[in-house]
Amino acid sequence: MTTTSKNKFDELLHYLDSQQKIQEIPTKVFKEKNREQKHTASMLEESKIHSFIPKNFDVSIAQSLGFNVKKFTSMMRSKLIEEHKKLQSYERPYISVTELCGCIRQCYYTRMRYSVDINKLYQYPYLYLIQKAGNEIHNVIQSNYDFSETEKTVVSDYYKVKGRVDALKDSFVYEIKSLDDDKFKNQYIKEHYTQTNIYAHILNSEYDYKIDTVTIIYVL
């Protein structure tokens, strides 16, 4: 890394460190109850899928009259596997902002295309349904609030980082997150705040925006 590059990264780190500390938001706090739920929540976070996890949900139901539940869950699992293979087939010259804020080891294994047992990776097929519900929550908020821009792709040629901003308006940048109330512990999640601040920095330094406030919208 050159001296100029190091200075640029130092500037970015300094910018993130200088932002406000975590602010408390009044809400109920719940705890995750079992290992399977924790594992699924982790998969959701690492897979960039919205993290609502049904409590005490029994996925072993065989079928209902006129609707085969096992067949439906199998179809959703196939969709997840299909999307996983599609993602693995892409050449990705840029690092995503989500990757920067997530598990670096996970990012490394994904990019190195380490072989995994896909059937074991997607044992919880309802992730697909949850993902679609989360996408619809985004659509409702984006289409009804008077944002000036939504789903804006931002690319930093300097940092080789790429991401998509949920919404923009005036000097505000917005990130919309849907998650289970069990994961919301009276404050915003640090990774979400860092992610939105990286967007703000790229927009200000490379797109001539004047962002001075980040707003995270949580839908529990």
C-alpha cells in the first residue's frame, strides 16, 4: 500500500471514529432462546438476508390438505441454492460495503470459492420467504416516503468498494433494516451504522454530495 493510499484509509477510519456514539432507543429487549435460532440468525446476517426468525417454529410438518408443505419448503431451498450458485458464478472486482462490515473470514471463503455442502448450508428454507418479505418492506418504505433517490448504486474507484444506498434526501443518507426484535437491544447495530457511514463518505468524497446525517430505519 502506498503512503497516499494509507493516508486515504486513515482518513476513512478517522471519519468513522469521529461519528456519534451509539444512542439508546427505548424498546423491549429479548434474548435468543436456542442454538438453532442463533445459527439461523448468523446465517441471515452473513448472507445479507433480513433476520426475522420465527420463534418455536416446527418445520417438520408433513403436509396440509391440498398443500404439500414439504414440497413447498423443498422449492424454497432450491431457490436459495440457485441464488447461492449464481452469486458464486459472478466475477466481483469490487468489495461490497456489506462485506467490509461483516465477517472477513466469511468473505474470504466465499471469494476463494471454497467447496461447501450446500444442502447443509440451507437447512432453513424459510430464509427465502423471509428475504422476500424483507424486500417488500424496503419497497413499501421507499415508494411511500418522499425520498429524492432510492436504490442508488455507489462505486468507489479509489477504494474498489461498491454498494447500494437504500435512500437519499437532502443531506441525509438512509439505511432500511428489517429484523427480529430479539436482535434489537435498545440501540442501533454497530455494523449497520458503520455501513451507512461508509456510504456517506463515498458519496461526499467521490460524488460531491453533502451528507451530514445518517439515518437507520428499523422495522421490527
